[in-house]
Amino acid sequence: MDQFIKKKIIQVKKGDQSAFSDVVSFYQNKIYQHCYRMLGNKHEAEDIAQEAFIRAYVNIDSFDENRKFSTWLYRIATNLTIDRMRKRKPDYHLDAEVKGTDGLDMYTQLASTERLPGEEVESRELQRYIHHEISQLPAKYRSIIMLRYLEEFSLKEISEILDVPLGTVKTRIHRGREALRKRLRHV
Amino acid sequence: MSCNEEYIKRMHDYLDGDISTEEESLLRRHLEDCEDCQKHFHELNRTITLIRSAERVEAPVGFTENVMGKLPTEKKRVKYKRWFKRHPILVAAAIFFILMIGSLSSTFNQGTDQLVVSTQEELVIDGDTVIVPAGVTVPGDVYVKNGDLLVLGTVDGNVTLFNGELLDSDSELDGGGLMASAGGVNGELETVDQTFEWIWYHIKNFFKGLFAF
């Protein structure tokens, strides 16, 4: 698949715009999901994910083909989500969450007081609950936990994507795991 | 609840695949003895399993089409810019060539008709013609630019003719540039094509000028 993407990128660089649509459809779910987890809001996630692809296209010449395209793309997307979160008004976040997550908040309010029944990880509710717990983490831990366990990047790649030293990535992933351990202990 | 920070750190190092074999066996031995740490370790592993099972979402329908619709259409200017960026050597060569042509055409008209001759005293100059008089031997190399050379005597060296012709006593009458009787030259005879030499000469000068800065 890497070869396929590499080929497409070279075509895009040569000015073949239509080749970019294969790149977008290949990464759309991953990038959208990443933005959604970072922002916790579907509308914003779509907005930012689109912007990420557009930026990637506009700046395609600055991408070095010898490097991994996904790392580069995630870096663009992550920077955009961080910008968006910074620009948010403090009260906007609460509104957005209810609107975007389809009543997830009501559900999680329940969950925080009551124990979740069953151990079926497969169940959709549990999956949502986990998603919510991840989204409650501070952004700097959340991004790393997501990149590591949901997008399966190595710690070194994560340090490239987020442009933070490897040591910092390690510290943050430790803290993120501890925080989630406490949150998910009763599941 | 947990034993001590050191072991917890080892657990995380283990989870990151960033632990030495000694540390790992240390951790293993400790986990066998310490129930709290065992529980902690189990919870961490479970947490990771749970994270991996988090809800997956898919991009909305028509996402790709939306992105493609929003891409900027490439303007001609951008295309040129991209081309320039990708071929810096060609661009540099083009700029160099333009500058060179410019400096060449400005100097081409300046000294075209000026006669330049090497400084041997024996040489006689008659209008545009340089004459090596009969019975005279000119020592060293002879250089003539923008003029013809008539060799009646002998040149004891190389002859370089630039933008001119070698005449002999017969051909002077005929008005042609026959070189047949250049027997009076004891070295190499070189007649250089005007345009080529001119360009070459100015390329050299151009570089000299460049490096003078």
C-alpha cells in the first residue's frame, strides 16, 4: 500500500490533481477519526480533516518522498486540531460536545455513577464509553494515546508527528496510560 | 496501592518495548511476589486492550468529493513557479545565458575594428594589414586581431590570426586569402573563427568579472 501511495504522490507532484483523490479516499477515515477524537465534534472534525487534506495538497512539494506520507499527513492534521482547540472559546467546548457526540454526554453521566454491565468489549456502548474516556484526557496525552494504540504509530513516529522529543513522548504516554487505567479500572 | 514508582516505571518501559532483559526479569520476579503490582500491571494491559477497542468512526459520505471540490485549481503562474523550483539549474543556466548575451552584444560593437598586433618591432603596419617585411625574421609569436597578415619574411614562432586573413605576396594582388605560401612561419599557424572566439573570449572575461567580486 505504501508503494501505491508513493506512486500517487509522485503523480500529484507532477501536477496530476486527480491522483490526489486516491490519496484522500485511502486516508479519509483515519484522518477524520483522528480529528474527531482530538476535537470530540463531528462537524469540526470534518472541517479540519478536509483542511488537512487541502493543506497537504497545496504543500505537496515540500513533502519528501523518502519519508512516510502518513506521518506527514497526521502532523498537518494534528497541528490543525491543536490550532482549532486553542481558538475555541472556553464555553464552546461544552456545547459542541453535546451536539457532536450524539447524546454521548447523557450516557456518560450515567456511566460515571453506575458501573458498566458486562465485559463485552465488542458492545457499541462500551466502545463509545471508552472513546469518551479517551476524549476526557488532556489533549497532550490524548493525542499520543490515540496515535499509539488506535493508529499504531511507533513512539519515534509519534515524536515526529507531534514534533516533541522522544523522551517527552514516553513520559506522556506513561501518564496517559495511568490516567486511563484509573478511568477504566471499573469497566 | 502500588509498591513503588520504580516498578511502575518498569511496567511502562516494558509496555513501550523499551526495557533491558535484566530490568525485565527484575520486573517479572517482582510481579510474582507483589500482588498490588500484579494488579496494576494487569490493569494497564487491560486499559490498552480497551483503548484499542474504542469506537471507530468513518468519514462522512462524500468526504473525498468534498475535498477534491475544494482543491485550488492550479494557476499558470503557480505551475511556472513549481517548474522553476524543480529545475533550479536550468533556470540558473537561462539567467546566465541572458546576462551573457547582454554583455556580449554590448561589447561586440565596441572594439570590432581596432587593430591589435603583438609588439615586435620588425612588424610593419599598413592600414589593416600587418606586414612581415621581406628578409626580416620576426622573433617570437605573432598575434594579429582585426587585421590581415602578409608574411614576406620569416616568423620565428606561432602565428595567431584573429578575425583576419593570412595574405601572401600573390594573393594580395588577387585579393584572396590563400594560405598556400605560409612557408615563412616556423611555428603553428592558427586562424580563429570570429564568432566562436568572440563568445569564448567573453565567457572567460565574464567569469573573470564574476570572481573579481
